Amino acid sequence: MRISAKDLGWLAVDDFCPRCFWIERHANGLPYQMGFPGIFSSIDAYTKNIVERYVKNNKELPKWLSSIGDIKRIISIKPSEFKTERGGVTLSGMPDLMFERHDGSFAIVDYKTAKYTGNQDALMPVYQIQLNGYAYIAEAIGYRPVRDLYLVYFEPPYRETYDAITDGHTNEDGFDMPFKPVIHRIKKDTAEIDVLLGKASRTYELSRPPTGLAGCKDCKRLEDLICIVSNGS
Ligand code: SF4
């Protein structure tokens, strides 16, 4: 089985449903699934390009990332090579930015286009595992030690800040949108990765889907849907 570091993070949340996980991993695609909005991948790709170009030209991080510390070189690695295998499970993924510091340690950064809400963010446990999953892979393939993990949120302007946006953001070709970066440090602790990989493997290997979450209405709706289709055919 193959699982991304981000998907592994879902196994760490309180309301993780092993049934949903099993079905998703065994089904050849699920109905009514909405794809990831293309605008976010465009913003991520643009941000990566901006940072990489700045580091190449200036040998340092952009000012708005400088509190992250020094940088010796950006690590460029093919997504197909950023993976490791444990107990029959391949853990994969691709950090938005991985770099080496002058002391030989490594740092990993992931970008999020969202408002920063700190530990109030319901997705924070997922992100903690995602970043530590990247660290786990990086160290397994030789980039060690990984010492620092960061989330960088890029907050779009909110209504209350519109008045402060100057005409400088408008030009003949269109306009640009300023994003405010907010840096959140994640504790490096890869101990849980092995535990979650084991949990993922055991759940996946079950011969039948396990019991779902008590009280979840969606499974009932699904049964009703199947009933309607069966009775109608
Ligand atoms: S109980 Fe809910 S979360 Fe679990 S499989 Fe059913 S629909 Fe999915």
C-alpha cells in the first residue's frame, strides 16, 4: 500500500473512521468527489517558484521568510524519489521547500493558502503528521538530521483590510493580490509515524470493511441510496 504523508495525518485525528479509510483505499474511485481546486495548486506552484528564484539570485531567504533562519542550499529532489517503505507501506509526499542549513541540518517547509488560526485549526494534527512524515522520509533517504519544520500560511486580504490596499496593486494587465505570510513552527517528533503506518497497514489488510463511526449519518444515507437503486432496478 502507498500513502501520502498528508493522508497519513488523517489517521491521527480524533474522528478518524477506519471504514472510510478502508473503502477509499479499496475502491477504484469514489462517486461525488470534488477535485482539489486548481487555484490553490497554482498559488503553491507560484510561491515555490518565487522562493526558489529569490534564493538562487540572493543566496538567502526572502525577507518575509528570514525568521526561519539561514539557508545553504535548496534540496531539489524528484517527487518519485521522495518516499520510503516500512512494513509493506510506502510513505510518499513532496514538501514545498526543503533546504540545508550551514550547520548541515535540514529544514522542511509546507505552504498553506489559508487564514492562520494557530492550534484552533482543526487540520493542525493532520499538518503535524504531514510535516513529520516528510521529515521521516527525508531522513530515511539520507537528508539527516531534519531539525526544523514549518508551516507557512499565506493569508489573502480580508474585507476589513481592503481599505489599506493601494492602487499599486492594479496595473494595465490586471491586478495582483498581496498575501500575508504567517510562520508556524511544528515540533519535530517522528515517533508517531511508525505507529500510524502500522495502523494504516492493519486497517488496509482487513478482509472486510471495519465498523464506521457511531452516529455518522452518511453511512445510513449510503444504505438508503443503495436501497433506492436496488428497489428501482
Ligand atoms: S461512518 Fe461515516 S465516516 Fe465512516 S465510512 Fe461511514 S460515512 Fe464514512
